[in-house]
Amino acid sequence: MSKAVVFFAEGTEECEALLVVDLLRRAKVEVTIASATGNRAITSSHKVHITADALAEDIDYSDVDMVVLPGGIPGTPNLAANKTVTDTCVSFAQTGKKVAAICAAPSVLAQLGLLEGRKATAHAGFQDQLAGAEVLDAEVVVDGNITTSYGLGGAIPFALELVRQLAGQAEADRIRNAIAYRH
């Protein structure tokens, strides 16, 4: 069974984060919601209260296949400020493990130098922060082991792409049909 960690911080965009968690869990991917706040209780960007499964610092990432950074303000800068989050993203990217980010969060990957020479996307308000990347105006961009999306409007195709990567195309198609996503 594949494993993923979705990082949550104070101010994370809850729909981008929870939609990824939901669709990956439907695909039987073992997903851990990891708090990057030092506390399992998190308040999202729109004041939704969420309880994380674990603190980011307490997770053993050795058998995790993918890490995901949702967007949101101030969630994105809060993720960028967490050393476990940034170190894990760098380690995963450098060793060929999967790293995914949506909305404002691809800017964190760019700050870490992980988008240098790669194709990527982000929310229009953050595309200028993707230094070193070839910025595409697309819902989802996959370049090697890095997947990015432009925001909440692309959250379903983003999550389905992550399902495809971790559980296969047939499972992504099954979930697409089960949620009646006809885009």
C-alpha cells in the first residue's frame, strides 16, 4: 500500500488539503495529515478546525511515497517556515520520491530550488515566485517526481493525478466515476 503525508499548517486552504486526503484515502492510500504547527489542532484559512493525525516532526518518512503541500494564506508561508516540511521536500525531491504542491505552495518548492529547470504551475498570484521554472498556465503539471497545480479550481484533477501516481490509472478512473467528476 502506498503512503502519503499531507502537510497542514495554520491557514492552510482546507478544500485543497482535504480533497487530496479524501481522494487518496478512497484509493486506499495510507494518508497521514501532518501538522506543521507543533500542535495537532489547526485552524484553516477559512476558520475550519482540523485535527491532524500527527506532528510533522514525529513522522518516520522512510516508507512514505509522497508528500503534499496545500496552499492557502497564511498556510503556505507557515509551511515554508517549518524545517521538517522543507527538509522533507528537499530530501524527497533529491531521492526521486514524489512531491506535490497546489495553489501558492509551489512557491515553497521554488524557494527550495526544487523547480529549477522544471515545468510547474501555481496560482496566478504566485506564478512570478516560481523562479527557475518554466511556468505553465495549466490545472496540473507533472515534471518527473514533482506535481503542481494552480489552485482550488484544479484540486480535483490534482488529487486524481496523485491517485494515478500512487494507485494507478484504473483506480483514478474508478474514483473519477464514483465522485461524478465529468470535467
